[in-house]
Amino acid sequence: MQLARGERARQIPGQIDHEHAAEGLHSARTYHYPATALGARATGAEEKRRLILDAAVRVFARKGFHASRVGDIAEEAGVAHGLLYHYFSSKDEVLETIFRENWSALLERIHAVERSDESAREQLRHVAAILLRTWRHEPDVVRVLVREIARSAEVQERIGELVKPIGAIRRIIERGQESGEFRADLDPALAAVVFYGGIDELLTGWVLGQLPDGDAEVAAAEHTVVEVVCAGFIAAPAPA
């Protein structure tokens, strides 16, 4: 939403604390109605669609995708069972939409950081903040992405999308190496996997209830990932 308003990419990282997942857009159908009526109809349709998606996130997070029924989603959303099929052809399409819209918004935020003119270390700090603070802002979305997408039997079908954050992290590390900020002897692809892997394990630990996940713990996790990993990236000062 910030990008759509034409704000500069470098302004995005500093506002991470206030960012939330972007809402998707539902294409309005073309009817021969006055503009005001058409706008109201489109707005109402998008509100219903968003209501269903938000309800599906809560149901999938609570019961799991396979144990959930379309009726469970409709009941959670407070809509008629048949209305859901007006927007989605199946429960699978609902899950795919949740993944596509939330993952696309997350990737755009990471790319905005990547396009900024900050140092490589600061860019990595912002990437860690975006990923880890998603748990604080949208825990049910993270539960669905981790349990039903990243740990699903069908993960191979989405692997191209799921590894895109690693690609962005690798490019940041490469630029840090080119500028002399990071060590040149590190393999940037492996370093990116190490950095992202630590974040992924923290999110999984929170989802599975294996790690404390309060605000203080999330902040500590962010600090630890950046300080521990980036300490190994930093280039040694040139000898006098």
C-alpha cells in the first residue's frame, strides 16, 4: 500500500514496526450500473472476500487445513455456506490465495529493503525484523504458512516462491562483499541460507510452542540473529 502511494523504497525500512500485511484486491466485475453503485458493489464484494479469507486463516490455524471444512470457514466468517463458492472454487483455492497474497506482500517488503541505500548490515537487520515481527503482528498467518505450506507434502510445488527471501538475502550479502563491508571469502549463497535458516527455525519454534514468544523474546531473537550471524560476515579491518 505504501509503494502504491509512490513512497520511496528507502522510506519503507524505517516503518517496519508499523507495517501490516497488505490487503489483496478483488477484481470488480463489469456491470452496467452507475459509478457510485458499481463502487459500492465492488467494495462490498472485497469486504466479503476478505472476511472469508481472514476466517479461513483462523480456522486453518486452529484446526489445521486437512481437518477443516468449507462449512467451518463459512461459520467462522458468519456467511452462508454457498457464498464462499462465489469467491473460491474450493478449500484448496482458499489456502492458495492465503499463501499467494501474504507471501507476495512479504516479498515486496523485503525487496523494498533491498532497494534502499542503507548498509548491508542494516538491510539484513530490516529483513530479520520483517520476518520475525510477522509473528507478533499476524501469528495465525505464520501458523498457516509454516504448518500448511512450508511443512506440507506439496512444498516442492511452491519451492520457487519459498526460496525468494534467500535470494534477496544473498544479493544483500554480495553487495556487502563488493563494498568491503562483508568478508569476501564467504560463499554468499551458503551465508544466505544460514541467515534465513536461523529465522525459519525461530518462527517454527514459536509455531510449535517450543520457544517463548512474547514481545521481549521476539525482539531478543531479532537482535541475536543479526548480531551472531553478521558478526561472522563483517570484514576484518585492513592491517596498518
